Amino acid sequence: MAKEAQKRFLLRLDESLFKRVADAADADGRSINAYIAQVLARAAPAGNWEQRQLIGRAIAGKELDVKSGLVLVAGIYYRYLLEAPEKPDKDANYTVIESHGNILTLKKI
């Protein structure tokens, strides 16, 4: 697999912040650069809003509208698909495992 191209940039930190970052990097066993890159990657995850906010969210089975095939999540109606080929169980809970546009894939938990 090819390594992704990297960009360089200058980052100015006051001495006390630099010391805290250096100490945290040392405690994590990383260089300061690698530590800052890791912190930034966690703070700016890839994916769209739905993927970042909905993946892993629990949904009660009673929230699934079997007739319309819709579920209300975070104030937005989504179509849903179940991972397993079965009818929704109103007594079960589900988790969002995938998000593509306005379609959520749910797994029974």
C-alpha cells in the first residue's frame, strides 16, 4: 500500500503548551510530531456527519416504523436496513453499523 503524501507546516506554541505536549508525547512513547499528528487525526475524523454521529448509536426496536421503513434518529428520518434478514423486533435494541446517505444499516444487539 502506498504511503499517503504528507504536508509540512509551521506550528507556533507557547513554551508551557509545548512542554505539556512534549511530556504527553514522551508518556505515549511518540515523537512530538507523531503525537500531534495522532491528536489531530482523532480531532478531525474522516467521514461525513452521519458516519461520525450515528455509527454505534443504539436504537430501540419500538422506534422502527415497519410500515414506512423509517426511523427517527437525531431529529432526522432515515430509511433503515437490518443486517440480518429478519423482521424488526420491537423488544430488541439495535445499533447503527453503517450509514450511506439517508440509509442506515442496523444490527440487533
